[in-house]
Amino acid sequence: SLTAGPGRKIALRGNRATVVELDSARPIAEIALRAQAPLAAVVDLLERDAESPIKGHGIALTRIEGKTDAQLKLTMPLGDNVSASDIRIDGRARILDGRVKNVIGTHDLSGGAFTFDFVEKGIDLKGDALLAGVNTRVVGHLPIVQPESGTSPITISARLDNADRQQLGIELESMVQGDIPVQITLQRGTGD
């Protein structure tokens, strides 16, 4: 297991490490693993890396709950001065029973089931959750190395009826009736 922080452990199973091109100046390591842990432990570990795609997201670990399950293969050169941009990650991670307290204002995100597919230089995010009891869909892309122009947006979408809008505190009954598609785009710029 891997210690992520005080009282936070990440269980590693089925690990395999191989090294290829041993005779080259920079041999290549391939590490395959399966990891299972509470979501807060994974976030705690990822926050320590200065180049992490979630660095500075602003959500306190005490507000995060859920379980993670990941199957990953990391390919990287061995030697000095290996940076995050030198590491290729293939695989998939899932969050089950995800919950974030006060994610938007006083509204909690609960019942979250998210899939993170690791693709070339980024992570594709897809999932469903309840935002204050309203069904929502979350879609986004997180670059492994943050571009200088800011981050890629994450989109939260829902189809809100009168009861959903009332649940979220959006009072538009005098102007809007019936189901309305809604999209919220979250994007952090540089310096934010």
C-alpha cells in the first residue's frame, strides 16, 4: 500500500514493473498497477504534485467522500530530470459513491459515478451525479500538464423541470415553465 497522508492509504494490487531498452541512454520503465482507496486519499496524493491536473481545485479534503478503483499503466524514462510531461499514463479510474459537500454554493454533489479515461496527455472525464438532488451529467477533459492559457472546461449539464429549479433555488416560475436544458461550464483561468 501507499501512504497518501495521515490515516490515508491507497491499496495497490497486481503490480508489475518492467524495464525495456536497457542498453539505451534512457531506459523505459513500464509500471502496471491496480489501486483502490478512499477518494480523499487519492486527492491528497495528487495535490502534492505541482503539475497535477487537480492542483489548487479549492475543495477541502474534509468535504470529499467516495471510493476509487483504478487500473493504470505508466510508461516513463528512467534517469534524472523526469517530469510529468515525460510520463505516459494509460488506463481507467472510477469514482463510486462520490460526494462533495458544498460543491456549488451550499449544494452538495452526491451519488457520483465518474469514469476517468487516460488518453494522450490528458484525462477524459464522464459521469453522473445528483446536485442538490437533481440528476446531472458531468463531462470534461483535464490536461496532464496544465497549458499556460488556463485549463480545459468541465461541463455540468441537466434538464431542469419546475421542481428541479425550485430544489436548486432558481425561481423563474413566472417566466419559464416545463423542462429546460441547462449547461454550466467551469473553467479556471491562469492566476485564478
